Amino acid sequence: MSLLRSLTRIPSVKFDQELATGDTIIDDYLKALDAELVGAKTVRNVTLAEARDHLLEHKAVLLNDGIDDTTASTKAVASFGSAAEHGGDQRQQRRKLYFKMMVSMGLPFASLMTIFAVLAPTSRELPWLMHAVMFLFQFVFFGGLMSAWFTLGFAQARPTQSIDTIAEGETLEVYSPRVSKVAALFLSFFMGCIGVSALLGAFGLSFMAYNHMAVNIFLAYLAFSMVAGAPLAFSKLFVQGDTLTLKTPFSQRDIPLQQLVAIAPVPAWQRWFRIALGQIYVLRLRNEQGVESKTTLVLNGEMHNSDQLLALLNSKAAAQHG
């Protein structure tokens, strides 16, 4: 395993034993495949889980044909293809996604920062080459950082429960994996440093003092908004019966689902004023007296069972109109 590939796997470098099947032949293949993959555990596990499911299904077919266990495992692995080949496909897909995200996130940010810088009164003293260098730095730094996170650290969480099979009295749980909590702590520290530097720069007290005040205010707003959204990784949501419970590190509240009449994502333009590390949904409630109220809910794809919760809320809202 190359050093660069190993660095992309931090903080969970080793094979996730929860994916082990108990079949030595299949597990050895999965470990070899894992060694070829890039990204955090959640990213790698998407490929590994698909491979495991395919191998087990193929093995089950072979066993039904009367083939013995060892031979069935060996043939299933052989027909699936080499670990190096599948690992190469995953790395190529991640590479394409990285550069796509870098352009889509880095270019608008660098362009906005450059416009602010050109409008600054002190910009007359700076050569255009300096603006070009700063544009390139902001594009590579911000775009590279954010695309690295979405490419190597972010993956759609696999559901651990299904609303179609959940038993009466069972609790549906929505939560973030451990790697998301680690990333949230890193993001809070990193963006907090940027926010403080930008805020001090607005008063001419840090290395960002050369920026236009509007740039520093915008950066501070963006940074502190992301810091404020980071605790989402430590929040949990529970649905038991007709009650949705939102438990954050700072509070807990209950929402009676029998009062839910509508759920919808906030408009895209409002996201600039309500920055959160996920999609913001507005829940419209109506109590027994007919009084309506609204509350917000933030979900993202890293949270296990967030898609199941969203489907449940939509069905509850649809039932009220039915």
C-alpha cells in the first residue's frame, strides 16, 4: 500500500471487521480489496459491502448447485475479478469526483474572494500578478480541502434499519458514524481558526488584515456558521411510536408526528443565510386547536437511516392530507 493511499484512509486505516463474513476465502479477498481502496472507512465500506454482498450471493447459488463450501467460495472470488482491478476502478472514480468537486467549490470561492480583493482600496498597490497568485491559492486551498473531504471522507451511510420492517415499539435511530464525529472536531478547529483570523483581520490585527473588510466579514460568517453546524455529527434522532425526538449535545425536544402536516427542504437561496452541514428541512405542524407552527430539521447522507427517517416523515405528512 502506497504512503499516499494510506494517508487518505486516516483515521480508519485498517479493514472493518464488521464486514467480515466468517468465510476465510471471501474475507481474505475483502481485505486484499480494502488495501487497494482510498478514502476513510465509510468511503471504502461502500465498495467493500457491494463486493461482499455479490460474493455471498454468488456463493449461495453455487452451494444450491451442490458445490462444496470451499470450492464455492473459491469460484465466487475468482469470477468476481482481481482486487487490484476493482481497487483501480474505485480510485479512478474518486479521482474524477475530486477534480469535479474542486472546480465546483473552489472556482466560485476564489472568484468571489478575488472580486472582493480587487474592490479593496489597497488593491491599487498590488500588481495583477499578485491577484492571480491569490486566486490560484484560494482555488487550490479551499477547493482542494473541501473536495478532499467530499471525495475521501464523505459517503452515503448504509441504512441499519428499514421503516418497512421495523417492528411495533421498536425505535428508529438516526445517527452519525464515528468518523463523522472526528471530522466534525477537525472542521470546528480548522474553521474556528480561520474565523478568528478573519475577524481579527477586519480590525487590522492578523495576517488577513490586507483583505477587504467585506472579505473578512464574509469569511468569518462562513467559518463560524460551519463551526455552529458541526455539532450535527453528535446529534441523534429517535422515532418511537408517534414521537420524533431530536437530541443534540445541548438540548432535547420532542415533536409529535401526528401534528405533522408538511415537510419540505428550505429554498436554495436561504441556504446562504442558514448554513448547516446538511439539508435543512422545514416541518409544518398543526396542533389539535388548529394552531400551526414550524420547526427545522437538518439531515445529511452521512447519518445512518436519515433516508428512512425522511421517508417516514413524508409518509406521515401525506397521511394527514389523505
